[in-house]
Amino acid sequence: MNNDTPAAGNFIRAIVEDDLKTGKHSQIITRFPPEPNGYLHVGHAKALCHNFGLAEDYNGLCNLRFDDTNPEKENDEFVQAIQDNIRWLGFTWNGEVKYASDYFDKLYEFALWFIDNDLAYVDDLTPEQMREYRGTLTTSGKDSPYRTRSAAENHDLFTRMKDGEFADSAKVLRLKINMSSPNMNLRDPAIYRIKRSHHIRTGDKWCIYPMYDYTHCISDALESITHSCCSLEFEDHRPLYDWVVDKLFTAGLLPARPRQIEFSRLVLNYTITSKRKLTQLVSEGLVSAWDDPRMPTIAGMRRRGYTPQGVRLFAKRCGISKSPNVVDIPFLETAIREELENSVPRVMAVLKPLKIILTNFVAGETGSRSADFHPQHPEFGSRLCELTQEIYIDQDDFQETPEKGFQRLTLGGEVRLRHSYVIKCEEVIKNADGSISELRCSIDPLTLGKNPEGRKVKGVIHWVSATKSIAAEVRLYDRLFSVENPDNVEGHDFKEFINPHSLDISTAYIEPSILSVKPEDHFQFERVGYFVADRYDCDAAKGKLVFNKTVGLKDNWKK
RNA sequence: UGGGGUGUCGCCAAGUGGUAAGGCAUCGGAUUUUGAUUCCGACAUUCGUAGGUUCGAUCCCUACCACCCCAGCCA
């Protein structure tokens, strides 16, 4: 089994344990707050496993809250897909799905409260002017001329903003904090903008929308979130988070004061996790869809054959810290493979067929063996591996003149047919162009279910009956990008690095037991790798068999 | 030249004043009708660098270096 490392003591768990021990909280509540502007990817999977995992492990709750404050980019397809992904990973959110937009009325009232307490003002500066007034990283900003408007005037103006009296972008509501703060986030951040855009939940009710920094912390507090975990880039938003929450909490308007804790986001080499760029791959048809098996999306990984347990194992192994969490794809693949190892049946399939005629095969006399679907798990059942006179083996398993160390079939050499006899290659039949067309081999009749006497046959190869095997479409995947960091190569667009060989479709011949396959059934094709029946295209009843290669087997043959 | 972070084995990652967990990878070896799996064993005298405090420092102090984030009416 996978030696599940104990949920590594990470620094956030240490904080949670301490809060529980000291009685600061009797129960923790975390939250996962995706913006529905794209599909969830492997980086979200890490964050999601952390937030939901924390709740699971400490008997707490985890809310699912869509951060739907920017109607221009958000849509319902994403809302649905995200929920599917989370359920698929096996997590359950607390109560109903929540939306930041559930709090739009509250948020509006609080904005008025900030205004009435002289902590917010309506600003008429244009976006360009605002940028100028903000100053730079090294120079202080300066106050907007509108900063000194009276509370009454601001109250009136903001009300009219809401009522649609002003054009989009004509005014914004800003918090009155400190224009010379070294922290840019505190230089009077805008918290409301005018934007006439149809919202997936609230329709056309609003023409002003609250912004992230203002919305997120208040939403957390309204839900009594105890630990609000996010990625590192929000570290210097924390003073703002605390500023907003403290003001409202002190005034008795909020039930809790959540704590924001930041950890590093996941970086997977040879892939991208920018939602904008993933969107581009889909919209430009560079991949088939968001769930293309080559996509690093949760939906893509699912279609590729990754399992929830495998993804969760991966996330756990990545850990939670504040140092850059850069990992290689094999690290992900190992977790997937490891989890599949003991949970899926094995069958034989030949991807690049080479025909063999068994010269001394006698129908009705030459025997066949029944074999378990998993060597360590007899409970998976068994099936007959029926030998026929003509079989296919994989082209890679034969070398006329073997290279050093090759222990498969050679001319004049012997090899074990898995679950069947030892055979010996007597003759190589070639085409006019010199390529091999078929092999003539003889069976050693004394080797069915037992080792030959007096000699050792080391090699074991897989095979299928040429006449009884089932042809199926197999989709072989390789990494989508050919460089480690496609996102970040100076002077180049990430699309230049798309691997032209990331998808290879071919035909495989699979043993007949495969006929009972159902979509999303996982298998190990022995000696080849793990495959999954495509969840949409595989339909055995209609005679259409389609398998996606999930991940190859480890290959320790050192050439 | 501002602010916020991070630097522990090839990659993740614990630890934190008492002499470096674990996982992945790698390398040996055993078992094996999958060159898979499984199993055993090896794998940082050293914690970005340089000083300092201390009986003792990866952990405290000082300086330095490298890298990441921040100037959206995005999240």
C-alpha cells in the first residue's frame, strides 16, 4: 500500500492545533473560494485538498464559496464544473454552496457604514489619474482632491452610483487609509466600481460591484471562517484584510475575525496553470476542451485516468509551506501509479502488433490457463487466457539480433508468454523490403504453469490472440509542453512550446475480457501502463472501445 | 533607492538552542510467469554566505547575497 505519510506537520496545521488546544476555536471553519472564471487545475487541487483536508482532519467544516464579484469573466458552466471537480475528489462542503454575491446587500450596507464613519469616499479620478496619484513602489502617493468630501456627500454620491446615475468607471468608492503607505494595497484601495454587466446570480440588480479585497474578508467573517488560507501573493493584502475586518468587527457588525494565512502555490514543471492561458488553449482549439486529457485541469486529469485518491496523495506529498513549491511531473505520476497499483485489474493488450504463428499449436489440445486479474488480489477475479495458433506480441519484444541485456524474444531464443507457455522463435519471415512480417515459434508443451526443467527462461512478454482479441482505439499522451517552464521563456509565447507529439492515436489489440468495460474503468495493460476507458467515447455496447493512457509503468531496464 | 516574503540532499519537506524526520528520485541486493509490484540496505559531519553571542546555533544577533510578490476601477 502507499505508505501514506502522516499528514505532514505543516505550519498551518500547527496553528490550527494550537488554536484548538488553547480554546481560541472549538471548531475550525475553512473555505475554498474559487472564482468561476475557468476550470480548476492541479494548483487548485492542492489548495482544495488543503482546505477541505484541514476541515476533515480536525473535525471542522469547509465552505465552498464562489468569488463572483467580477461578472464580466464569470459564468455558470464554470460554477457547475467546479462543483463536479470537488465532489469527484471526494470532498463535501459545508451546507449550501455559497456565493460572495449572497452578501452584496450586506456589503453595500457596510460600504455606507464606512462612508458614514469617514473611512471611505467617492473618487472621481479617472483610472489613469488614479494611477498617477498612487505613486510608485519607491515614492509616496498623494491624496485625491476628492478625498475630503463630506460623509454626507459621499453617502449621497454612493447611493446614486448604485442607482445608476453615473457612467461605468465614472466614479469609484475608495477606502480612506493612507496614500503614503509603503504597502501599495493600503493607498486608499478602490472597493466598488461601476460596471453595467449581467451577473450570473444577481442578474441586473446591481450596476456597482464590490472588489476582492473588500468582499473576501467580509465574506469570510460573515461565514465565521476561522482560518482563511490563500496563496503567497496575498501576503501584503493581509493588513488590508485585517483593517476592514477590525473596523467592522469592533463596531459589532461582524460575528468573527478570521485569520488569513498564506502558503505557496504549486508550480508543476512542463505545464502551465495560468487560467488565462489555459483558457487560450481551449478557445484557440489547441486542445479539445477544458477536459482534454493533456490539460492540467482536474477535469483533464480525470479524463486521463488519474484517480481522486491519486491526486489527493499527490497533494499530500507536495506539502504546505511558504517556500516555492516546484515539482516535476514524475512526482505527480508516481502518486497516480502508486494508487492505481493495488486498485485496478490487469489485462493484456498489444499496442504495436507483431504476428506469431505457433507452429506446433493444436486446436483442442494445446492448453490455456486461467489467470487472476491481479497477482496480489485474487478477489478481483480471473479469466481464461486462451491461446490460439496466431497471436500478437509487441514489436518491441522481439529483436532478431538482440542488444546487450535484452531479455525478451530473439531468433533462436526462448521467452515466456505471460500466463501461458514458453515459446522459442524458430524463424523470422520478412517482407520484400526486409521488414519483419511474422515470426514462427514453437511451444514447449511442458511449460504451461511450470518452469522448464534444466534451464531458466528469464523474459516474460505479454500477448493476445490474433483471432480473438478486440481492437480498440488507444490515445497515448505525452506532456503538453516541451520545456520546463513554458510560461516564462523570454521573448517567446508559451504556445510555441506545445509538444507536437502530445497526442498519438493508435489501435491496440486487447484480450476479450475487455468487452465488459464501462466508461472510466481503469486497467493496467501488463508491462505497458495504466489505461482508462474514456468516459465519453468508450461504449462497449456499441462496439466502440476507447482507452486513454493514464501513465506508463516504471521501466527499470537500463540500456 | 520602498514594502512584503523565501532560501535545509537532485525535487518536495519536518525540525528549531543540545548536536539534521519523512516522501519522491537515485544506487546496491533479494524475491518475481509484468525488466512492474514487494522486500531489504545505502543516501546532508550539514541547514544561502560571512561574521558575532553561547559550553553548544540550521535554530538567537548583525551584515551581505540570490530568488519571488506588490504601482487592475482582476482575483
